Amino acid sequence: GGDLGTGSSASSSVPGSRSGLPSQPADGAAAELFDGFHRSEVARLVLQAVRDLGMGEVQLESGGSLLEALERAANVRRESIPAEALRIAVLGGDWAQALSLLGSFRLEVHAESAVRFVLLEAKTKELAQQSPAHAMACLQTELAEQAVDAATRDRVDCLRQQLAEAQRQDDRPAGASGPEPLVVPGSRVSRRALWEELERHLPPEHVVPSRRLSVLLWQAVRYQQLHCLHHEDASLDGDRLRQAPPLLQDCDCRPPPLPVRCLARLSAHVDEVWLVAASSDGRYILSSSRDRSAAIWECTEQDGFHVAHVLTGHSEPCIKVAFSPNDELLLTASGDGSIRLWELAALPPARHAAEAPDASGVPGGGEPSAGATVGEAVPSRAFCKHMGAVTGVCWLGDSARFVSAGFDGRIYLWRTDSDEEICRWDAPGHVQDLAVTRDGSRVLAVHDRCIKVFDVLAQRDLPPLLEGDAVTSICASALRDELLINVAQQVSSSQQGPAIHLWDISARRVLNRYVGHYQGRFVVRSCFAGPREKFVVSGSEDAQVYIWHRHYGALLHILVGHRASVNSVCWVQARSWLLSASDDRTVCVWCPGAPNEAPDAEVEYAQPGRPPWANPASSAFPCDGAVHARGRRGPFPRLPPAAAAMAAGRPPEGGDVERMDSDDGDGELEGEDVEEAEEEEGYEEADWEAAEEEEDVEWEADDEAAAAVASAAVASAGLPGQLGDTQADEEAQSGWPEGGGQQDEEAPHEAADQGAGLEEAESREGDGHEIQ
């Protein structure tokens, strides 16, 4: 409400004013409400909307316009009498009258000065069309006095220079040649646009702000969208017209289907799978393993999932893999310090054992029941300048350049057609992971508690992003300047648990945090997922996959299906698939649908002579569906060491039964790990001895049961020898080929996971998978 006739200097008989309307609202009108709002304000909004929609000037048969008829029916004015008088003066070019009416609005000093400046500037520009000299006089005597800040003074100086040039042209002798008379920019003032600019400075009780109803509608729509958990933000498309929200119903978006159904479990490795990636069209799935190989799975409607190629040749575990943006090339990076470039079209298909020659050289003489063997694949190029394990490779958008980083602290920018690097950056220590922004302009490298940022075009360092705890892995968004950062829970950390931080790279701030998963000692990776990247997905050391809402941070679902720590996840946009790679040597493919207890398909790529317990799907695996993990917290089931040894792909030994108390999966450190913790944190040895005695009592009753389970499993597998035999003796008795079924002296991830001793786990330091 409010008095729409404020001001005594404006008469009700203003020339051109509308007649028949009250100069101010009727008595009690301000107290009238419409659904809790002032009735007069609602009516004024409707009147403005009718004018903005172009229907205000529609003439009625009874005479007059539609807008005037609505004003009479509502008994309100769209604008006050002083505002109407000012509008008529501005549109008519009566600058003196317009300036005299400003006192009717009782504006603040700065607001009145701004309005006077706009009016005098318009007056000066119009005078410049008639006489630059008169315009210059107006500028010096009137306009310059209203320039009170740097912006307005700059506008006055610019206009003064233009008028001075116009005066010099006017002073040329008649008939003299020269350039055409100067037209002052902006001198043809649109008086309608000028009035719309003045409306923003006038009080709302006099003039309804421009397009006020539209502003209120967008605020209401945006409020509903922000409070809708499943709304898809159309601002990424930059097209508001095609994505116009409905006004006749509330925002009620259906949740997008989550990838909660296990479509397939793929097994092509004989050791832990550390990373999984996919081609952009979703046809190929690429996995890297601690067994020094990378497997390429192909998925077609006719054949389903099958191994298309197996890439070998690295002498150390294959840490990272990456498809090029055009899906024609791929990279494999290893702990041996090398990077190999492969052309997908040139790779030979994986051969079956029946196609391979036997010892006599006759094709097909091999064991037909042994499954498939590796085809000979040769890389197109090898890059070997790193002096340590290569922990990151990322492509740039042109598919002709890529970057690599490693434990040697060096970051190289390469071309695919040359063995020499384009440039090199140096980090002060180990580089744990690597990422490239969506436009390929910046390289992000993980070093301890900071993210080093490098400008690719300028080839220089940029200010880093700082974290409070050790960063283990990162993932850059493909749609926004955002970054996911995995922060593990360390023994010496003050944080409550592991977390994933969502960073805005441009604003250099944390937007959100995601918690609930488990990560302590090893590298666990996360990724963006879902339509428009509205989900955040991460692996976890409790053998599960966690899915959060990106914007709200709400935990939406937990996927259960792996038997050991989930190291890596990958979203396949083309197929709406989620891929997960685990220490159980498998890759799970998740798709939208109803959750299932068992995968729809179990696809195995077996190697000749592979022992039965090396097959995750084998009946000799004594797990009975129980989750076995190296969970740092929570009551997760733990396999007895003898059974865990069989899960690791090696025969159980008596030492495994004796080492049952080496780690009970509850996060307590023992043995040599305790000594390291004592050196770093000052823990007293007596405390750890007491904890060990308590654990011994807890697990002592299970020793005989564990030994019985292991013996039964070995007997069911048909293996000779006793639990006390050495591993070498059992290999000789079982007839394993040299190196078959396991990878020499490499130990599994951790004693609690695979039943190996602490001394074996320590041998893995520096392999690129343990947090450094």
C-alpha cells in the first residue's frame, strides 16, 4: 500500500494524466489483504504485468484502454501522481519540469544525485544534436556539478572530449573539405529506455520496479528447484527458454534411477584390480591390475562382455590407464617408471587356448578347458623418463597430448608422436595423483596436503589448493570447474574420519563434503556420476561403493557386491553404467534397475593352470557371501587367515593360521606397524602389548576352527600336501607353470585382506597404491 499521491508539488491536474482515478487509495485500502498480501500491491503487480505483456493498450468497445479499465476496477494507481508527472515530462523531453519534480519523491541524497545526473546527461546529449556549444555549456554548468564519483567523472570527461571535437568540426569554414560532422555516441537517446533506468532509482511506493512479477516468479521457481533433491539444473545448457519451468504446478522431479543392479562381474586378473576406465561410447572397459597387466573388455549386444585384448609387458604393477578422448588410443602407466601408448585398432584379439600351439608347435594342442590366453600386443610407443613409479596419466582434449606424473616428483607434458617431452614441471616430492581440467588449460597434481596447479599454455605454476590433511586422489569434473579430493584418515590426523571434498577451482573454496565411507592406508578413488554429474561415487575399504548427492551431500545408496576393498569407480555416461574395481580381482558393472543379490552375469577370463581358489567365483572360495575387508571401523566380517590366503590366490600355510592375530580388521595396529606408530606418535609399548594380549584371547578360540576350514578347503580343491608345507613345495606338487596363478613374491594388499604377514605388506611400499 502506501500513499500513491505523495508530494504537493505535483498537481492532480497534470497535463496528459489519467482522469477519473483517485489521487490516493480509499480509506482502509492499505489494510485490505489478499491471501496475506496487500491487495493494492497485488493489483499494481497485475497492472504492470498487463502492460509488459502488451495488452494494456487494447481498446475496449466502451471506450478507453484495458489498462485504464483495470485501474478503475481495482481502484488503484499503477504509479503515483508525481511518478506519472515525471514519466510524462521525461517522455516529452521537458527536462526542466522533470528536474523540478524530483523533490516530490523525498529521495536519499545519493539517489537524487544519481537521478539528476542521468537526466542532465540525457539533456546534454540531445542538445549536442542542435548545438555542440550549448551542449558544452550545459555540461560545464550543470552536469559536471552532479559528477560525484569516479565513474560519473569519467563519463563527463568522455562526453566533454566528444563535444570539443564536434565544436572543431562546426567551426570549419563553409565549403572546406573534411570529415563528416561527428555524431556524439548515445546522443539519440531512447526516452523510453531512460524512463526504465529512472524507475530503478524511484521508491517502490511510487513506481513498481521493472518486471517485478517476473522477478518474483523466478525467485519462487528457483527456491523450489533448490529444495528439490532431484531437480536437474538447466543452467548448464544456458538455454532458459527451452527449459521454461511450469508455473501451474510445483517442482516435483522424479529421482533419476540409481545404478544399483549388478549387471555383470568381470574377472580377467589374477591379482588386485587397482583402476577401471571406459571409452566415451561405453563399448570398451579398461582395467589395470597389480598382476602387471591391463585388460580390455568389449561389450556388444550380440556377444555381451568378453575380453578383447590383454596388454602385458610392464615389469611392475599397472597403476593407471586412460582412454584418449577420441577412443583411438590408450595409455598404461606402471610402477616400473614407464608409460606405454597403444593403438586400439592395432591390438590383436585375445586368443583362446585352443588356438595356441602346444609344446609340439601344433595349433590347438593346448588344453581346451584352460580358457583363453593372452594375444601378443605391442605398444606403439614407450615413454621412460620417469625415475620412479608413474602414478598418473591424463589426456588433453586434442587426443594428441597427455601429461604424466610419478613418485620422482616430475610432471611431463608429452606428444603422442614424439619420445621427447614438450615441457616439464617439478613438484617438491612424490606426486600421488594427477588430473586435467575440463578445458585442458590446467594440470592438477597431488603432493602431500596440497594440489599443485600448472598452466598448460603459459607453462607456469599457479597458486596451489591447500588441504588440511593428506590427499590421496583427485577427479576433475567434465562439466564444471570442480574437483573431487579424497582425504584419508591417518593415524596422526585430527579429523573424525575420511572425507571427500568438492572444490570450486575458480573460487578456490570447498563447496561440499561427503563422509561415511572408509579409507585409511590405501588409495581409494572417487568420481562424478549420473546425469549432469549430480552424484558423487567413491570406493571404500569396507568392500562397498558409496553414492552421494553432489549438491546436498546426502548419502543416497550403498552398493554391496565386492569381497574386498573397492579401489576405483568410473561412470560411463553413454550407457548409464557405474564400474567398480576391487582387490577381489574383479570389476563390477552396475546399471539402473532393481537391486539383486547376485550379478546377472559372471564373466571370467581364465588363464591355463590357474588354481581353483584363484577364481573369485569358485565354489572353493570359503566366503559364503560374507564381506571380507580391511575396514578401519565397524563390525565387518573377517575371514580367518587360512581362508583369506586362499582368497588371495595361493595355498594356505600353517603360518597363516599362526598369524591370525596379526590384524583383526578393527583398525588396531600391531607388530612392526606398532613400532612405526610409536616412533611417530610416541605411543607407549605397554599399551600395545596389552592390546595384543586382549586380541590373542579373543582369537585363540578360533584357531582350531580356522585350521579346520582351511584344511577342508584344500582337500576339496584336490591339492596335495599339508598346511605346514612350504609354498614352493605346493607349487611343485600342484604342477603350476612358473609364475602362473600368482605373481612371484608380490604380497597381497594387507594381512587382514589377504591373510599375508605384515612383512609382506611392507614390501608393497612405493608401488603406487599405498598412500605415500
